[in-house]
Amino acid sequence: MDFKDIVNIIFKFKNKYNTVTDEDKEKNFFIFNRFMSKKYPIQALALNSKFDDKVIAMDIWYMYLRNEYNVPDWFWRGKRKVESKEVIKDDSLIKFYELTEMDSKMLYYLFKDTYIMHDKYIKNRNNEKDTDTDTDTENEDSDNESKSISKNKNKKTKPKK
């Protein structure tokens, strides 16, 4: 009996567990225990002792999983792919808080949601300042124009001869 058959019997076809021989249990224990260690590392470590009877250890796993009726998703899945490292393109937080690049990366990876929230806040704040500055500049320009117009109106023009 191969490993996949043992797994299907333990998870799906529980009534066929009696047909699994002690040799099959012993032969497949190590790899089954290794797969189970993904979800249950402490239990797998306890059952992995060289002094334990592997047949009894498989029976313990069977009894432990008696309420599982399907092979769990995590069982066959390999290592999870590491998330692609996102590059921090905007350095608004670095400038605002005077951080080093390493500090910025550390904060990003440890507190990603908070980092993004603060980054958006600072960007909005900077955009508001830029908008206020632009408006102030426009107001100053319009004030200068209105002053020059009023000066021109106040000047008396001499009639031409």
C-alpha cells in the first residue's frame, strides 16, 4: 500500500483502516508524521522519537484525526511561496520622520498596514500644503495685479498735445 492510499484511508475511508497492515503503517509513518508536522509540530515531535513504536504512532494519528473526513488543504500543499518583496518607492515617511532606508523597510515589513496608513496621511498632508501654497501664490499674483491696476487708475494721465 502506498502513501496516498494510507492518507485517503486515514482521512476519507476510515472503515478501511483495519485493512492496513502493520508493515504499511511502519513503512509510511515517517513521511506521514512529516506531513502532519506542518499543522501539528508538537505532536509530530512527540511521536517521532526513535524509541516509539511506529505502528502505535500511526494508530495515535488515526485516532487523533478521527473527526477529519477530508484531506485538509494544508496537507498536500508544499512550502508557501514567499511574498514578493515590495519596494518602497515613495520616501515621504523617510523624509518626514528622518528615517534611514533600513528603518523604513523594517517598519514596512513589521507594520505594513500602519506604515501604508501613515504614508497616505503624510502624502495627503503634503498635497494639502502644496495646494495651499499654490492658492497663496495665485492670491499674491492676483493681489499684485489688482494693486497695479489700481495704481494705474489713480495716475492722472496728461492729455497729449
